[in-house]
Amino acid sequence: MTAVRAGACNIETLKEIARKIRVLSLQMTTQAESGHPGGCLSAADIIAVLYFYKMRLGPDKRPEPKWPERDRFVLSKGHACPAQYAALHLLGLIPEQELMRLRQINSMLQGHPDRKTPGIETISGTLGQGFSVACGMALAAKIDGKNYKVYVVLGDGETQEGIVWETAMFAGHHKLNNLVAIIDHNKCQNDGYIKDILDIKPLAEKFRAFNWNVLEIDGHNIKEIIYALDKADKSKKPFAIIAHTIKGKGVSFMENRPEWHGKALSKEQLAVALKELEDEHGNKRGAN
């Protein structure tokens, strides 16, 4: 696939990038015969907008992972890293042949983010710790007088971790308005539905109690994601976006099914899933 320049995308292009992220995430995890496809699909639209609309990734909108002024992105729900790898591939940072080596020995693409992968800021996957590291990055920017922003995507099941609320308290206390947390609220986790395992409601009120500004959106609506990220730029507090999403979004037999949290599709299931994603793309294109 041809690399796409960040910041140069309209709504329809962003939708197509999100679809490609879903396709590549499913292909990678099926090839590896392991991984976490459900959460990749729920986060695809968010990741597409972050990388291809919002974040400053390098001079002249070309990604430069070592550029000091770059915005930082941390995938705290690190098990969804195939979606991030797909985005980095579409930016031209990861070769196409590497994608199908996900989770293999000596591959640059591990089952959770690793800094040896171009474009990865920090390791993550031990739930809650990515959020903590992102908070540290935001504090460092304030101390150093830098104006980059730090974006972090958390899973909703991840907010059951105590470290999440220690981090939220710290960020609110220090008024880290350069920190934006997006919660991928797909309402499923590895063992079932969040409401049955450890209910996290009221989520928005919890963040507000720790001195955050909060906005709830449809996490599959590109316009709403853009609006929320732009609104965060004007916040004088850390900003939380609660993005209501669907686990397994885009594939009918995966949607809202907790069992697809950490199970790869078979080759036969992959064929069905890819056809659904392609049919949906064709229907939307025809409607235009």
C-alpha cells in the first residue's frame, strides 16, 4: 500500500484508512494465529483520525519519529497494537512484508508495542502503565517548555486498574492540558461484558472528579472524533474523550462479542470478514 501523508486527509479518506487498518489488523492476527482483533477494530477510527488528521508527526507533515516537536501517541491498551502497526505502515514507517511477521521470533512487531518498532514511543500492555507514561511525557513537555501534545488510548476494561486513577489524579492536579486520553469504550473485555465483571460507571463523572474536562462521542463517527480532538486543544485541563465503540466493529459475527477480544480468526472466517469490510466500503462509495 502507498504511504499516506499525515494531516492531508478528508472525511472519506479517513474512513478508508480506518477500513484498511481493520483489514490489516485481521490479516496480521490471522497469519500469527494469535492476537486481539476485536479491540483493533473498535479503535480503528480513533487511530486513523489521530495519525492522519490530528497529530504533528514531523516537519512538513512527514512522519519523523525522532523529531523533538512531534506529538506523542501511547497505545495504553497495548494488545491492540496491530491497529497501530497498520497505521504506521500506511505512514511508510513499517514495510509491508513485516506486517505478516507479527508475533514471530525476531520480528520488529511484537504482540505488544516495543520501542524497537519505528514510531512506537514506549512499551505498553501492562494495563494502566501506558497511561502513566503518557502523563509523564506531558509533564516533561511542561517542564521543558515544549508545546507538543500527548495522546493516549485506553481500553474501558483498563479503567478498572488503580493506576489509571492515580494517573488521572496526578494529571488533574498538575493541570496537564497537553494530555488527551481517549477511552475506547466498547463495553467488552477478555472474560465478558464490563458491566458484569466490574462496572466502571459513571466513567465521565470519575474523570471530572479528578479535574478533567470530558466529552462523550460516537467513536466510529469521524466528524465527532475530529470535533473532540479539536475541542481538546482549547482545554485548560487534561481532556478525556469517552468514545462509545463496538467491539469487532465492521464484522457482523465479531461485533459486541467478548470472545473476539483475544482470539484470531481462522482463514475461513477471515475471508468472510474481509468480504464484509469490502462490501461495506463498496456500499458507502456507491452511496456517494
